Amino acid sequence: MSFILRALITALGFWVAAQVVPGVSFASPATLLLAALLLGVVNAIVRPILFILTLPVTILTLGIFLLILNAGMVALVAWFVPGFHLADFRAAFLTWLIVWVVGVLGSHLIGRRPAPR
């Protein structure tokens, strides 16, 4: 249930990005949800591998490279999902930033409630 709720929050972040950032577009609400689900999978599988492979660059840049890595994950999702278009890397970066902010706000509003016993 938590994964689905986070995917819905991510889809909301993608929608906000499509409204605010020039060069970001989605074909349909189903595309938003598919992109959100795929971003969750990419962040769980691909991102840790790339994080380890790029660790020297991340250390040399004092962590700034992680911003590029995160934007790259959004660009990778856009590459795989038909109907999700990003104009350039700037659009991917701003989309990631908006999705992150919406995710933080959504997690704060929902809160972390203990599981019922």
C-alpha cells in the first residue's frame, strides 16, 4: 500500500512539473502513473548501481553529482515511457526537483503512522 501511495504522490509531482516546467509533457493520466511507477522501480534498482559506479565522481564533487544522477533517472524514465517527453536536461533536472519537493511535502502531510495491531 505504501508503494502505491508514494507512486500517486510521485505522479502528482510529475503533473505539477508538466504544468510549471516548459518542455515537460505527458500524453495522459495513465502515462503519469506509469512514469511514477517506473521511477520507483528505477530508483530501487538502477540508481544504487549507478551510485556505486559514480562514487568517485560524487566524492570529488562533494555530492553535487548526485543531482545530475537523480535528473538522469527522470530522463531514463522519460526514455522508456511512451507519451512522457522531456525537452532537455534542464527540464529533467527541474522535473526531478519538483517531484522531490512534492514527495517531501506529501510524506509530511501523510505522516508516518504506525501499522495497526
